[in-house]
Amino acid sequence: MSLADPQSITVSGTAVSLPRTNTSGDGSQYTSADGAIAFKLSSQYGRRTRRTVRLDFSKIAADPFLPAQNTRVSASLYTVFDLPPAGYTNADVLAYWAGYKTLVTASSDLIIAKLLGGES
């Protein structure tokens, strides 16, 4: 089952619509009109179940080696839930997810800001 279509993300105060652009057996992709932002959800099944939520984004920036030229650069953020086939309920995992979100977003995302600065 897919999420509502379209999805929306707000980046630097600007809302961007992400209509569904792809649905496969175990995943969906939602992409901005200019293709610069893609939101992907997927599941993989095997010895463990892996559920991934991913945000890919790109922009045009000056090429550091050829400053007179611009080039497309991209980055990604993603979270993976790596679960055994039995032993954890959805409620169990959601409780850890809630704690994780609180930890990494506390004090105005201080841990993430430090991580992006190279601290660990």
C-alpha cells in the first residue's frame, strides 16, 4: 500500500510537492517537478526485514575544479530499520524510533549539527 499522493516536504521554509512517480512491488518514489528532490520508501525481505526511508536531493553548484562551470551535485539522507523476522512488534520499534528522534533533534538538532561538523 502506498502513502498519500502527493507527499510534501518543507525545505528552508518552502513547501515542495512530491507526487508519486514510481511504485514497485516493495516500494514507492515521490519526486519534485524539477527532479531535484526524491523521497523513497522501500522494504526488502530475507533473513532480516529492511525498511528504508530515503531523501535524495540535488542542486547546481560551482565546480570546485572549474569555477567558471557549474555542475549538478547531490546528497542523500536515509534511515534503515533492520529487523529480525520475529521478536519486535511495530509498537516496540516505534517506541525506539520516538526515542531516537528525540535524541537527535534535541537542542535544535545539536547532535546532527555536530555530526555534520565531523564530531562524534
